[in-house]
Amino acid sequence: MDLTLKKVEYAGAAINLTAREYAILEYLLVNRNGVITREMLEEHIWDCEHGAFSNVVEVLISRIRKKLDPEDKEAVIKTVKGLGYVIKDEKP
């Protein structure tokens, strides 16, 4: 991810993201290895409480995953059940 140019490349291919998808991916990468809750993402993207019953974050995460890995070989964004989402370093 190039934070200056706001461009994303994965596995050698350019990835086109919407502004909100980009904001989510950027937030997850900046906070790499930390579990990020849906509420944290809502606050970051909308700068307020978006809504306890909204599934917009889940939909956006799903879209990002499909754009990064259309064949669903390996989830870059991991779900931590009951907690949120994380992108982990690939180091063992």
C-alpha cells in the first residue's frame, strides 16, 4: 500500500478500492497485528457511531477480501471471532 499515492498492489496486481474500502485496509495495515473491532472501524471511517445493527463494515471487509484474493486462497484480513479483524505480519 502506498499511503502517499493512495494506491494498493497485491501479488503484483493493482487493486482498485473505493474510498471506504481503502480507509479500512489502511487502518488495518497501520494497526497491523492488533485486533481492530467493527466499532473502531466505524469511528475511523464515519468519525461517529454508525449503528449497532449495521453490517456495512462486514460487507466492506468482504469486498476487500475478494478484491485482494478473488480465488479465496488465503484471507489477508483474518476474522477474530467475537472481537474483530486483524492483518498479521507474515513472519513466523
